[in-house]
Amino acid sequence: YSGVVTIPVRVHVIYNSAKENISDAQIQSQITVLNRDYSKTNSDISLLPGVFSGLASNMQIQFTLAGIDRKSSTKTSWGTRDAMKSSKKGGVDPIDPAHNLNIWICNIGGGILGYAQFPGGLAATDGVVIGPQYFGSSSIVTTGGYFAAPYDKGRTATHEVGHWLNLRHIWGDASCGNDLVADTPTQQTSNFGCPSFPHVTCGNGANGDLFMNYMDYTNDLCMYMFTNGQTTRSRALFASDGSRNTFVQ
Ligand code: ARG
Ligand code: ZN
Ligand code: CA
């Protein structure tokens, strides 16, 4: 498929306290960040070291807010076993996952910011889950939001949607592992915080790790790019034989 792919987004807010019931404005700010990051129109792309500039990619994917639903719950944390995705388990069922990206906003617990299901899984659990204080951007919603720095710029959703679009962690979830993308350098492990360039590991050459990639674990302010190889891998999902081809039909 060529051209921009538009993904309708269904947001399900499941809250136990008033602050977890994040505002429409905070939700919209996340859609804005996704649209910037998936079109390489994020302003912080300017931070990219010049040696990596040929790698930075426009995914040509856009997101539209297709609906918000809200549910109060007595549950204070939900874990990572998909209970929030099931009305029988006190959560909210996904809406037409063949044609919508479902995002559940709820407290996961255990210090987990978010998690995602890769393509090819069960429709009933397809989508991503993100904690309320990690959703949206405090640079857009400057008063009254619920945010937790340094994960307050909307990059948790950029990262989790990357998984939903078939991207692996850039270190391949192993020491000097393989992320199945050729143009991302092999790197030893996840990076946190805001590393300084270059950070060389695994004999990956003078330029070192691509720690500013959205599929690393650095701070929201310090991750700002996908690569051409990641775009190719994700967009293969929208080919006629791809497992998310229903989004382009
Ligand atoms: N799956 C990761 C976690 O839950 C998300 C990391 C997001 N990183 C970020 N800078 N927002 O820990
Ligand atoms: Zn991840
Ligand atoms: Ca790689």
C-alpha cells in the first residue's frame, strides 16, 4: 500500500479516581503527538545527530479520534493480563478491532507504563494499554492534566503503537539481540534517561546505539525517530496479504 494510512482510534478510559479520568483535551493531545511522530513532523527530530539523519523515516500513518468511552471501576490496578479489555472481567470490550486501534487507559501497576499486542493475536485483546499519567503531552495540555515526567510527552503511546505495528524493542530483548530491522544498529540492551551521543555497545561502530529511537526505553524528550527499516516492517501490515490490511480496505 502506498500513501498515508489513517487509523481510527477508540479510547476506553477506565478510572478508579477522578485524576485517572483524564480529559478529552489530554486524549486529543496524544492523537496530536501520534500524528506528529508517525509523519516525522515532530519538532525534536532536529536533535538527531547528523550521522543518523539518513535513517529517520516518515511512517505515513495518521490517527483520528473515533470515540471516547469512560467507565468507573473499583479496581485500582489492572496488571498485564488483559482484564481491562473484557466487560465480563470489569473492563471494556474492544470496538471492531479490524478497523480501529483500541486503546485502554487504566492503571496497570508495577511501574508499567504501557503494553501492546503484536499483530496476529486474538481480536478480542487487540490494541494497547497505557497508564493515564503517561497518555498525552504536558507540552500541549499545560494546565489541569494528569502527567508523570519524564514520561509526559506522549511517547509511551508512540512506542506501544509501534509494537501494535509489529516493531520489536531496538535491542531485540536480548543482549546484542535482533529486532528484525536491518537499519537499526545492534545494541546491547535498553537505554534509559537521556544518553549522550555516541553510546557504543556490541561493537556497533563509531555512532553506537540508536537510543533516540521510539522503540528504546529513553525519556520521552530523548526519543524522536523511527527508521526507514521500521517503516518498511510496519507498513508491510497494510499490504494486500498483511495482517492489518483491513485498515486500508
Ligand atoms: N513498555 C514500556 C514500559 O512499560 C514503555 C516504555 C515507554 N517509554 C517512554 N519513554 N515513554 O516500560
Ligand atoms: Zn515496549
Ligand atoms: Ca537491527
